[in-house]
Amino acid sequence: MDITWLGHGTFQFVLPGGETLLLDPWTDGNPAYPKGFEIDRCDTILISHGHFDHIHDAIPVAKRFDAKVVAIYETCHWLGTKGVENCLGMNKGGSQKVGSVTVTMTHAVHSCGISEDDGSIVYGGEAAGYVLTFEDGRVVYFAGDTNVFSDMALIAELYKPDLVMLPIGDLYTMGPREAALACRLLRAKTVIPMHFGTFPPLTGRPNQLQSLAPETKVWGLTPGETVTW
């Protein structure tokens, strides 16, 4: 499959048959979004939580492509009030088949308020992560925004992820120190760092994580760079 980091917490997965997943879509106003990059297909959107920098473009993209949208129940309810028709709400510990991918929702340690146009913040359920199990048996753990938590060891035991995607920026998520412990708890062989460098306060960097987690391959991507996994 092809994986493209679109800056911050946004990723595009294109599977061998063309099926396309978009994770935490933030394109409009994302300073790290690659200039000129076009999303020309989207079958499934996965939302880890309702903060603007993870949900901002879910509504227009879902409507444009008639995409299925996976999120925690309360966030799906909110999206439904905004005219998104194909919401597949779920909750932590649950799994469902979406297209060819089995999606399992995991815990995350973070908040989840959704900003309305009038400046108010509404309840969006809880923040979450996802385990994605593909038809070829490979498993990706997308942590979303989170701090390290001890139950990451259960994610390793239950799902044995081959590839892990962790935030490392600090301030709003864990930084490299905490992410290094997450690597050990998850027994991660390969980690793609995310949620860093978008704004000056997000100071964590992949090389810092690599120095703290030498047993893990830290696969640092550049926004807009497509890699094959």
C-alpha cells in the first residue's frame, strides 16, 4: 500500500486495489499540508477525535466522495447533524469491517471537544485510536492524539501491530520521551512519527525519538512524500 503523510495528524492510505483511506483530515489551513496535493478519491475517513486539527475537512471530503466516516458515537452523531450521511459510529474495544479493512477502536489519553462556528465547544465523546487490520494480515496502530498509557501493552498483546503511528510533538500530545516508552510497550518495530513541527510549540522531532528508542526503526516522513509499505 502507499502511505502519504499530509502533515500534522493527517494520512492517506491507498491500498493495492485503489481503495483510499483518509485519517484525521485537516487540509484547509493546515500549515504543513503539502502545497498542490490533491485528494482525488476517498472511500473511508477515520476520525480519532473532534479537535479542529483532526476533523476540519471531514465534512466537505465526506460529502464530495460520499465516503464512509468512522468515529466514536458522539462525534458521528454531530457529523450527522451537519449532513454527513454515511457515519459508522463505534466505541472503544469494538471492531467493524469498513471496505476491505477491519477497524478496531482503541483508547487514547486526550480530550475531545468539537468547536462550533459560533465559538462554542460541544461534547464529542472521547478521543480514540485505531487498529487497522488489512486483508493481507498486516496491522497498523494509529494512536491519534494521546499520551503514553500502560494499556498500550494490551494493544501489543491483542493486535501485534506491524506499523505504529505515534504523535511526538509535545505540549498537546506526548513528546519523544513518552513516545519512546510507548514504543517499548507496543513492542514496535517501525514507527511513523506525527503531530510535530506544524506550529513552533510542537518541538518533538523524529531524531530525538530515535535516540531514545534505538531498538525501533523511526520512519520519518516528509509531508507529501508517498512511501510504499
